[in-house]
Amino acid sequence: MKRLSLLSLCLASMLVLSNCSKDTAKPIDTAYPEINTSADDTFPKQCSIIKRGEKFIFRASVSDNAELGSLNVDIHHNFDHHTHSTELEECNMEAIKQPAKPFLLIRNITIPTGQKTFQASAEIQVPADIDPGDYHFMIRLTDKEGWQTIKGLSIKIQ
């Protein structure tokens, strides 16, 4: 009788524990976030021209399947013709030159927590006394899981 009770207890425990083992874990996010620069109001676009001493508004749409994380823009000179371009269209390049006073900007743009889509916008002032020429405008978007997408645009500052 004691043996039957122990067997019954073991079987009942297995039944209870098997019902608790359902996998309720959140699915793993493996999708890269997206940067959309194709809308008409997006700026800059590949080969855009920006004037020294003026300001412009950076605009782009960003999205992710789960949740957006951080957004960063980086403007730096391309006087040596290095490349990070992610665009097929090639821009007219000036001759290779040494920088004297190149423009460098690195700015984080805050995305509110919990967003899957966001219309990024930031006013950027271009100093009047910087070297004109070929520059890169880099957009880096990271989602909450750490997946990153980079959009590299070639621009010209005159």
C-alpha cells in the first residue's frame, strides 16, 4: 500500500510539473531596425548640398519590429575619398585634399521609450568657418536588442 501511495504521489507531481513547463518566453528579436530616407521631406539625401553658416533640419523615419533604442548622426569630412556609402548613386567628388578646419558633428537624438516607429528631426547648425568639400552624413540606428543599421550618405558642404 505504501508503495502504491508513493507511486501515486510521483505520478501526480509529474503531471503538475509538466503543466508548468510551457514555454512562455518572449521571442528573440533578430530583425535589424530600418532607416527610411526615401520620403520627400527626408533631409539630407545622397548628394545633398549644405551651405556653411546655415542651419538645416535632419529628417528621417526610423522603425523596428519590436522597439527602437538609440539614434545617432555623425558628420565628418571625406577629403581623402574613404567610403561608408550605403547608396548606389555616386556623387561628384572634389580633388583629394588635407583638412585645415573640417566640420565634425556627433549627435544623439532621443527616441522616446517603447516606440516602434519614430520621425527623427534635429536642427543642425553648420559653422561658417569650416572647410568646404565632401562630407559623410552617417545615421546609426540601434534597437533595444542591440541590432544596428547604418545609413551612409555622401553630402557636400559649400
